[in-house]
Amino acid sequence: MSDRPQTPLLDRVQTPSDLKQFSDAELERLAHELRMDTIATVSQTGGHLGAGLGVVELTVALHAVFDAPRDKIIWDVSHQCYPHKILTGRRDRMLSLRQKDGLSGFTKRSESPYDPFGAAHSSTSISAALGFAVARDLGGACDTGHGDAIAVIGDGSMSAGMAFEAMNNAGHLGKRMIVILNDNEMSIAPPTGALSNYLSRLYAEAPFQDFKAAAKGAVSLLPEPFREGAKRAKEMLKGMTVGGTLFEELGFSYLGPIDGHDLSQLLPVLRTVRQRATGPILIHALTKKGKGYEHAEFAPDKGHARAKFDMVTGKQKKAPSNAPSYTRVFADSLLEEAAEDAQICAVTAAMPDGTGLDLFAERYPSRCFDVGIAEQHGVTFAAGLAAGGMKPFCAMYSTFLQRGYDQVVHDVAIQRLPVRFAIDRAGLVGADGATHAGSFDVAYLANLPGIVVMAAADEAELKHMVATAAAYDDGPIAFRYPRGEGEGVEMPARGEPLEIGKGRMIREGSRVAILSFGTRLGEVLKACEALEARGVSPTVADARFAKPLDRDLILKLAAEHEALICIEEGAVGGFGSHVAQLLAEEGVFDTGIKFRSMVLPDIFIDQASPKDMYAVAAMNAPDIEAKVLDVLGVEVLDKRA
């Protein structure tokens, strides 16, 4: 730990109440130490860096002015919560961040009373804060008591519909609550849309900014009878300069913009608001993502998500791999298809880099659309594109597509529109934990009439599935693939459309058949090697499709083996459930076949490496081997003896 920065003030902080002992000048020094400590921590653990560096001063100011956990500080998404965790009694555990049995990379209610509301998806903070404010006024029972409710939300998250739904309701109810708009002009990707332009206009005029900065201190010096007149004059100037604010029309008192890195502005504003606010109020703070660390400030993503890195050079320490990532295979495959079909276009929701569509946008800017943090809109927008004769690929993480499920049902599936869903981060994703796991998409998609649902067993299969989706026009089609590198298989020169609803045989065996859906196939084949040593030679097939099922393949496997085991990287209700339904309808269970379905357990699995998470789920090669031996129920010759 000798390479960590010197932090004499931070060393005195065990809980946020300790900040009350510091002068404003000391709080500024504390903020510097907190920034350095955050950088040092993330350099060793990896994680979300830029967002936290952008709110260091704001974090210090909030905890210096308010009384958490009685006052509820709710971080939207909570990528930016590492400094908050350091100040709230978790500093000695920060090196366990995002690791098995360690601290979550997000706020988590079960982790600390200073995390009043868990988060990891965007635009939920205002709704939650309003809930706390109403619960306070209704006398709700809360172990930590009830004080102010403070939502800290970024300008990217503010663009989502849920944030405006919450503000509309909050303005109507008129409850005392505080929203801090952390305006850094940068979500994960550069913000898009009219709201971003609107916020830019709010602080584009330098004279207005200069007046606000000067007037802020001057008004406080006026006798009370004159303050109201000064306030009206400021409001008039504001109206003349920016034409009023959207937030005030929604019923919020608006303060700002202020410099979110200047404690001499933050502290008096927060103190005044705490003393005088009577209804909903919005504080507009301008910040810079990655602030104070040049390797984050000048990175294209402002240091959003980092592997472990060298503090001096900023160079990330990533393990080399000979296999391409699944995301890159999707991106390259889509580019190949788009080069031959001008109707192919792409839609994502604020994740162009994460989904690989940044490459598509470079090549075909007029055919690529980042709709911002608005999955519901993104799905229906893609439906409109499909209805208009285009071939949209809607690329979203599995966990984020959940937010657009109603639109998948009503706007896509019912109308049988050929939207192509590219579902990234399927299965268990590692350090981001339960909130980002792609556990449910097979179950929530395969139950929809008329949809095709595929899962790639490896990167070559993914390439074929992109081609399959591009060629399919009879309704919605989805294909899922995991995070990370592929299996290292030989790649085809070009993807070829697969026959819809047809799987493939991988190896012929006897007694037991394993039907794999997705990338557990690699673990299945490892298990087969171990089973061969025990005298068991399973048949293995890759289903490829959860819907429509390959009825002929499944019934053949059931007829020719005494046991059939399905395995998938998804929750109960998915592929295995559909296979069981088919077997029941065809009377196969009456023959006495032994059927098992290996799915994710009925729990939310905390962060760890993907291998460790699948160990918890009992879906690695040793678990598959044990399942085969258990279902056969006999002693098997151990050739290793």
C-alpha cells in the first residue's frame, strides 16, 4: 500500500459525520485526497472511474451539508458511487470492489445504510427520492429515520422518459425533495437529443454565467425586504437570457447552473437549499467526467469503465487474447451484411461502444441511431423502421432490453415486424453482478408468438446468426451472445443464413444426450472428456434455436437415449421449459425417459468472475459431469483408477 497517496484528512473520516469537523478550506483539501484515493483504488481493482472523479466535490459537499443516512442520497445508475463508498465507512474494503464476496460496484441496500436505494440502471433516482419524500410525510417506518431525499442524476439519465415521469409527478405533489442534475455533457456515450441541446443553451451565455456568479453572493447581503425584489430581477434576467426553464414548468424551483467542482459554490447553495426549500427543487451543477486525472479526462469515454491500470501512464492491464470478442464479431458481421444491403440499419440506446455499433456509425452514419438512454423508444423506433421497409438491428444488452419489454410485445411481436434484436451480455457477466446479468431474455422472449430466438455457441455461430437475422423478414428475430472473448474457433469467411428452427449434432454417443443452447457448449465438451474417462460417452447437440424448437432433433435424442439433459445460460422458463413442454405434449415422458434441465438458479448471483458465478449456478464442466452421472444413477467404471 506504500504507493497509495498521502491522505491525512481522509484518514480521519470514518463516517460522513466526521466531515462536519472540517472547515470549508479543509473540505477542499479533502476532496483532492478523495480523488487521489479513488484513482489509486480503481487502478488496482478496475471499475467505473470517470463518473466518480466527476462528482468528488459534489460528494464531499453533500456529506458535509446533509446528514446521511437520515438524509437519503440516491445516486442514479451509481457508476459514480466509489467516492461515496469511501466516505461512508467502506474505505478499508475498497480493494474488494467488484470481486467475489466484495463490495458491489453500485449502491446496494444490503451493503450499507448509506445506500438507501440500490441502482445500476439509469433514470430511477427521482422516482425513488419522491417515494422517500412521500414516505417521510406519511410517517413511514425507516430504521435510519427520515430527512431530505436527494437524487443525483446525470444529464444522460435525465433524457430517459422515466426521469420526466417522476419530475412531472413530483411537481404535482409538491413535496420537499432535491434533484441535483449532474451535467457533464457525457453519459457512457456522448448525449444525444433535444434535451442535451437544451441544457447546453442554459449555460452557453458567458455573461449570464458571470452575472449568476456575482449575484449569488450579493443577494445574500441584502436586507430581507429587498431580497424578493432581487430574486424577481434575477428571474427576469434568466427568462430574457434562456427563455425560462423546462424544470420550472414541471413544478421545480431551479438553481443554476453552478460549477460542480467549486466547493465555494456548492457548499453555500446546498446549505441554503437545506435551510429554505419547501417543495421540489433542482440544482443544475456543471461537472467534468474524469475530472483531475488526465488519462480519464481525455479518453473518448472519459474513463467510464477501466481494467486495472498504471496510475502514472493510465495504460490498462488487460490480459491478451487470441480470440475476438463476441461484440466485435457482431459488429464486423453486421458491417459485412450492411455493405450488401442498404436497408440494414442499426439502433442502440446510449451504448454504441459497448454494442460495437460505433464501428457501424463510422461506416454508415446515416443508418445508425443512438437514441440515448431510452430503450422503450429505441424498440418502438426500430419497429417503425421495420414497418417503413428498413431492416433494423436493435442492439442492446440483455439487462437493458428488459426495460423495453412492453414495446417488444405490443409494438414488435403483435405486429410481426421484422426487428432484429442483437442481445449482448447474455448470461452471467462478472464484475457488474446481478444488475447487469443477462438472465431472463430467453424466458421473456421465447414465450411470444411468432418470434425466433437463437443463441450462439461460439463466435463462428454468431457470425452465421447475424446473416440469418439479416435474411429473415417474416417477423421479429433475436440472437444472444455473451460478454468477452470467443472460444477461439476457426471463423468462416462469411456468415451463412441458418435454416430456421434447426440445430446441429456435435458428437454421437449413447445412453445420455446433452442438448446445449448457447455458450455452455464449451463446458459440455469439457465434461464429455471427463465422462469418457468414466466410461460414459454422451451425445451432444447444439440447439441453436429456443424458438422454434428443432422438434425432429429433440424427439430423436429422446427416443435414442435413456436420459436427456438441456443446458442454457438463462433462468427457468426458457429453453429447457419449452423442451419439457414439447416432450409432455408428445407423450415422451410416458416412455420413462429421464429429463433434466440445467438453468440458472432461482437467486440473484452476486458479482464475481464469470467462471465463479457459473460455479455458484452449478453450470461449469464438473457440474455437468456430476449431473450426467446423477441422472444415470449407476456406478460407472472409472478408467482413471
